[in-house]
Amino acid sequence: MWAYLRGGNASAMVISAAVHGLALLAFSFYKFTAHIISPDNVVVETVLADERNQQEFDQDLNLDTRVSENLSMQSGGMVSTGIGGMAGSGTATMAQAKIGESEIMKGASDLRVVSIGDISIPGVGEMNLDLGEGQVKGEAGSRVEGYGAAMGVVTKEILRMMRKEPIIAVWLFDASASLADDRKEISENVEKIYKELKIASDEAKTRNMKFSPLETMICSLGSEKKNLLPAPTSDLEAIRKAIASIPNDDSGEEKTYFAISKAIDEFAPLAARSNRKLALFVVTDETGDDDNQLEEVITKTDKFKVPVYFMGREAIFGSPNAHILWVDPKTSVRHHIRVHRGPETPFPECLQFDGLHGRWDSHSSGFGSYGQVRLAKQSGGIFFLLGGQEASLIGAGARDSRKFDDLAMKEYEPQLLGRRDYEQARNKSEFRSGIWQVINALDPAQDNQMNLKVERFPLDPIEFQKDRDLYFGRCLRDLTKVNEAIKRMEQIEKLREKENEPRWRAAYDLAYAQLLAFRVREFQYLLIMDQHAKDKPQVKDSKSNEWYFSYTQKLLEPTPEQVRATKVDMKELEAQKTLAIKLLDQVIKTNPGTPWERVARLEKGNGFGLELRERYRDPREYEGKDVPKF
């Protein structure tokens, strides 16, 4: 491509190449030097001496799911707990890079920053298994291995409440297609609850113990709340049939908080008139589309004294979305469907950009979704964090263990402040607000041009050239934004040592290291697009129908022409790669046993190079016809 710059009469293609070549020249100003504080000199810090309530701890419940035969048997086995933990802190300092001023980051101080200031999400709660009388505080989270273990604790919660007063239990089941396969298991375990309660009731009568009645309502939630029984009942067979009859909601909407609010409006007056206590049990594998109603619902639960219990999945680490695989049973065509599964904090604390486009990973955060966990905590309920693998979950990290070391994770618990308070607290910190500004500025959900094309490149060289011209320019724009983001991170680096929350230090370290890795990869994207358009390679397999990008450990070396135009040679690329690896290694060393460590290892494992490969992919996968809404 760079040879075109020396030509006399240039065609439109040559002029386009020349323009992009001059733009690429700008990267020659992105050279940098760096000073890294040795990890050997990193001070290990702890926040265990802070005023955080140390009784809020994570619990693993590995419960026997057999029906209890008497009241003295704790429906299921041992409950193991893990508390506390220490996390190291590492720091990296980069000298000011020679980066030109860009309009992209100007006015960043005016961005509406939503940060995690003085927040404290008891990530995984203070499990109280006392079945005696008295108020049970809400629990931020209890990790359980499947529905059976969760139902075992629900039985105890209902028993505890029934010893004091009659109960109306309203179950809200997610009617989306993503939960369809779980409903049989759920139905069996709900049946277990009521069999145990019957045994408990019989024992109470023989001992002349107070034991109040229980009535149950089954509802589905989706685009609306639907009652699946004519009225609350104690008929176990009717309850079982109602759960089995839940139809799939094909709307694609999951109005979780609307359904909770409507259930309180409908059943709280009934409970009050009959001197009963209302308790809600929500079963869902998604975050919900309407958590903007969260604080309103919390106010309502407080007014009517209604505890809300959730059985849900881990939030995706620092991201609102996950992707699941759905295979069309008629055509066997595979489709990737986005679902809402996070984040674990009021606002994301991680980059939403993976260096080429929006994130597609499925790394577990180790905590439940912020809104559900906050509601359970504030209302006096429990968030049950369902463990185990999900066969349909896709993306990097989907097959990793969904559990983290409790000791390591203790200091990284997100805080459960309301969003407004969280945002105000974050805005008071230049360090935290600076991180948010970078996250916000590099969010492909707000700037679609940051989504570079990485697949479906045409085999025809002329058609490929069209894509090359479009995405070459977009990549240059992305590269400018990434470099401005690096500059912003360098400006706040001096504030890092004053930050007392390991979670925020880890957020800074990981984002900074990722940005340096992205800079190398995006330069590789430019080189490869340019080289491929010039070489016009042919596919080796006649069945192939597209080119797609793939990660590789090997860097593509710039041609002599590209080096002359950009002043960036292989030595410079290797130096940048080495620096990024060093910073990622610091993240790994100072945040062991956490999602930050996992993501840093993934960045290293992916490699810093890219290559275009050929393949056949069914075009129907891109069309998305007849795909259900989850």
C-alpha cells in the first residue's frame, strides 16, 4: 500500500490508500517510554481494619436435597463459610506518551460520572440459619449448588416465619425461554419444600407448638405478571401443576421489578386484612430489563415489610450482558443471543470494549446482579447465587469455574448503595471518576463506530477492499481514542496509591494494562487489513465463504514501506507488547483468585497478534430468522 504514495497518477483506490497511509503515519507519534515499579516493591494492603461489617460473609451451601423427616434435621448437611481475605496492590507508571490532542476526550470532565465511591456491597451475605423467633437480616448472597440447596434454605426461612404468623408466599417464575429447561427441576424442589412443611406441621401439632398456616400463589413474569392460580392455596398438587404450566414468554421482555411491584400491590392488602405476612420468591436467570424501578420497589417492600428472595445466577464481571447459544431444532443452525446478566455493581467498573468491539466474554463476577442483591438485602430476604456450569453460556470464561476463593474475594465485594449515592460518592474521587470517564468514552454501546468488523469479510478482493477502506478508518479513530484513554489513565496514576479500595485499584490496573494491549492489537489490525488488500490471497478450501480475524501469539512484522511511513518497526511493537505483558502480570500477581486475575490471564493467552483466516459459516447464523427472544 505504501508504494502507492510514490506514484504519479493515482486512481481512487490509490488516493484512498494514500489518505489511510498518512493517517497511519500518526501512529509514529505514539511511541513511548515507560517506568514500571517493580512488583517486588509492591506493598500488600488490606482493608480488613476498615469499618466494614465483617459478619457479612460468603457461604457455600452444599445441602442434602432429601426431604427432612423431622424438625430437628437441618434439611441438608454442612454449611461452610469463608470470610475476609487480603489482596495485594500493584502499580505501574508510564511516562507521558507523545499523543496529539484529540476532540474525543475533550470535555471529559463534563461527562456524567457514575462511580463506586464509598459503597459497600456485602457481596455474599451473612447467612443466619437460626430457625428460632426473631428478625432475620437480609443477606447479600448465599452461594448454592443448584436449586435443591437453595430450596433447603427456603424451607427453613418459611418455617421460621410460620412460627410467628401465617404466611402468603408468592412465587414469581421467569417465563423466558432461557429458564425453560430448569422448570422441571424447580417444580420437583418446590414440591420438596411443601412436603417438608407438612412434616413440620404434623410434628408441631404433636408437640403443641405454634405453627401457622401457609398459602401459596404461583405467578410468571415476563412482559407482564400473570397469576397461574385463581387464589393463594395450600393444595400441593395445584401448586405443582401451576409451575409445570408456565408458558414461555416470547416477548423478549423481562420486567422483574414491575412484577414484584404488582405482586406487592395485589397481595400485601390481602395479607394485611388476614393478619398474614407476605414473602416473595423470585426465580430468574437474568437481571431484568427494568431495574430503573429498583429504588421504588425497595421503598414498597419496606412499607409493607415484604422480604424478597432471589434464586439467580452470577452477574457477568463488569458487564450488563452475556450471550447464550441457541440451536434451531428444525435447521440445527446455531445462534448467539444476548441476555442481561449484570453487572454486579450499580454501574460497570470494567472496560466495555475488548480492543476490537464490544465485549463477548462471560467471566463470572463472583456476585449476583446488583439490583437483585440490593433488593434482597434491603428487604430482609436472601439472594441465592446458583452455582454450577451453564451449558448454553458462551464466550471467553463461560467454561471457567463460576466460583472464586472466598478469602480472596472478600475485599473486592461491591457495595450496595443506591445508584444516586454511588454516583455522588464516585464523583468526589478524581481517581474513580477518571476511570469511569475512560469506561464511558470507550463504550461501543454508546459509540457504535468502535465495533470493528472481525468476520464476514468477502472473498472477492474488490469487495474486501471496500471493507478495508471503511474499517481501516474506523480503527484509526479507535486507536486515537485508546491513546487518549491511556493519557487519561496516566494523569490519575499518581492518585492510585491513595485509593483505599482494592476493587478500584484492580479496576485501574486491569484497564490500564488492557489499553496498552489493545493499542498493539489495533495496530496489527491496520497492518493486516492493509497487507491482505495488497496481497489478495486466495482461499485454500473451496468450501470457505468468508475471512475472519483470529488471535495469535505471533505479531505481524511491518513491511519496510510501512516502517518508513509509520516509524514503527518490529522492535517498537515488541517493546509495547512487553510492557503490556508486564502490567498484566502485575494484575495477576496482586489480585490472585479474582476475576481481575482471570481476565488478565485471558489477555495474555489470546496473544497480541491477529491474523485473517478462512472458513465456512452458515449464512443463516447471521440472519437471525425465527430466533426466540430470551
